[in-house]
Amino acid sequence: MPENNASGAGPAAGAVTISEPQDYDFDAIVVGAGPAGSAAALELARAGRSVALVERGPFPGSKNVYGGVVYGRVLDELLPGWYDRMPVQRWVTRRQTMLLGGDRSMTVDFRTQNWGRAPYNGATTFRAEFDSWLAENAQEAGAVLVPSTVASSLLHTSDGQVRGIRTDRPDGDLTARVVIACDGVNSFLGKQAGCFTGDQADHTTLGVKETLALPKATIDERFGVTGSDGVDIEMLGATKGVPGGGFLYTNADSVSIGLVLGLRGLAKAKMRPEAILADLKEHPSIEPLVRGGELVEYSAHLIPEGGYRTMPKLTADGLLLAGDSAGMCLAAGIWLEGVNFALGSGMYAGRSAASALAAGDTSASGLAGYRTSLEKSFVLGDHKKLRDAPGLVLSDRMQRQYPGMICDLVEGMFTVDNPRPKPGLRRLLRRSMKRNGVRVRDLAKDALTGLRSFG
């Protein structure tokens, strides 16, 4: 994949030039105590390196919005036995993919108790709890947590080597031989280092979420689960034609319902995200699941959705990008994942930084092992394989036409219209395509793209 900003543009305006420090405050500084940042700090501390974990919130997770699933395989390597210690709401044992067309829906429903016992597949969790737990592990390994601190600028030498950060604290410069930017979507530090080019709005979505309190017994009955088992529902056709998708997850005694909405499409539609979400909660397939829920939280957050083709440059002299800062979120319709990629990229960033420090070379070339590690792992392996999926899933046909077409087709298959004979499948498909404005060539083209992406 060609790197954005492959010309190696230097630091942008706002970065602060300093002389090469004689003594560094730390070997490494990690900015952002989310999953990527804590994983990076944990690996650096385990390697015996002094590392500061800088967090703008009063505690890790305080500024994060999340209502989804953490997948655990990367944690097997990062924190063996994690499932005995991680704060979990429910273990996901039921996974649904739902297509909404008007007031109808068609759902693929899968459940397995294999996911409800060790080593588990995924769990719903709250970020305030999960992020704090991860940061505590990094601190126990030796990382220094610096909360309530904003990294306002990069510090770099006259030849462009990043050598720390300037913070909003008095005399708040912190120096280090390498900085790992985990400061979120459209990373401010990554932009200062010249890692981003172009307009990121085309590849960014807005995630909005409500947490609705419900009694555990009510959730168990409505979603057909018991004990600590939980449900993950992903939706297409839930966004009033705005590119994006919907989700509904069960927690211990609440549910998280929300939307992911393309910024450009949302602005063009001139619709409020909370209005679209309110409409979703009234859908006949959703309303019975959330009825009577007490709103305890409403939150919103930007999400990188462009995938492999739109990732920024991942390394610069003295700098690495990981997690959302590196655009590592997989929105591929069937899969909606982010935390596992944040954990994986942070883990490899920490290891690569530790190796570069040991070798005495934290230049971009000295940090090049980071991308090599990502390419060999699931982090960029999955993103590369599914590089065309975001464009397909967020396309107008997938958002507006196909959900209605499929609902029409299924409704026709199961409607009993005696004394007329049952229509054939080909006739039903042609009728459904015509009603929803789907052309054969477009369907074939998208099917081929899907096969190439998911095959």
C-alpha cells in the first residue's frame, strides 16, 4: 500500500523545536491511555524502559465512548488469563446481523455456548472500567500514568527528530527518545508530524450511543439469554439512508444502542443523529427490545472508517501512530471491530519502540519494524484483506437499496397467497430488484467485490 505523505514531509506548524536533550525524562512517551496506549506502555515497561502514559482525562476511559464488544484473542498474548480478571458485562454467545427495510427486517441469528466459556470469543464491557484495568496493568509493569494532561505539541530537533511533547502544565515539556501517538481519530500529533494528507472527513464517521438501563431479568427474557450470556446485534438499513450502520449490545443491566454515521452523508441529509437514533428505537424489530429503558448516558465520538487505503503514515522520526490515530478500525458490515486492532497495534508499537531504543536508533528507519510486525499480524492482515469492504458497505446501494430488496424477497417467499401458486425464486428476485431500483450489473459488481473482500 502506498503510504500517505510518502514524500516524508517534515513537522507541520505548531511543533516546537528544541536542542537535543542531554538527559531525557523518559525513554518513551505514550499519548493517550486508551487500549492502544496502555498496550504500548505495558510492552515498553515490560522491556525495562521508562515510559510515561499521558492521558488528558482525569482517569483512563473517562473521555472514551464505547458500547461494544472486546474480542479477546489478542489479549491472550498481551495479558494471558485476561478473562479471569477483565471487567466484563456479558460474554457474547449470540450474534445477529439484521437488515432493516422500512418497517420490516431480516435477521441472520447465530448462537453458540462455545463463546460462553474459556477462552471466550468476545465480551461487552464499559470503557471507563476496561481502560482503567488496562492502564493499571501498565502501571504495575512500571509505566508512569500522567492524567489530566493535554499534549499540545510535539518537541523535535532541528533535523526533525521527535523528542517529546509539550503539555498544558506549567513547565510541562516532557522529553523522550520516542513518542507513540494514541491520541485518537485525526491524531493532532500525527498531523503535526506530517503523517496525514487530504481531507479526513470523507473517511470519518460519527458514532452516537445511548445506554438504557433495564433489569437483568428483562434483558434475559427479551434477548433469550441467561446468566452472563449476551447478544451482539449489527444492523444495516438503520440510518435513514445516511451511510453507516446500527448496533445493539446487551450489558449486565443495561443495553447500548447506537449508530455509526458518515459525516458527509449526515451533513448532506441535514438530519440530527439523535433523531435518527430515536427513529431506530421505534422500529418494530427494535422497540420491543428497548421498551421501558431508562436513559443513563448519551455520548458521541468520531470513528475512522476508511480502512487500509486511507491510513496515515504510521512512522516518522521518533514517532509511531497506533489505534484510532492510525485509522485502525474495521467497519466491514459483517465485522465491526476496533478495540482488538487498537490493542494489537499498541502492543506492536511498544515492542518496536523498545527494540529501536535497544538498538539506539529511533529514526523512521529504526522504527520500520513496526509496520513489518503489523503486516505479519492480523492488524494489517485483516485490514488489507478487507480494504474494499468500507466502500462497499457505505455505498448508496448497500445502505438504501439492498436491505429493502432482501426484505421484499423474503416477504415474497413466505407470503401464502392461495389460491395463486407460489412464484418462483427468480421471479421474486426480479420483482424485488425492480421495486428497489437495483440493476443486475450493479448487483453482480457488488457481489464480486464482496466475494473478493470476504472470500
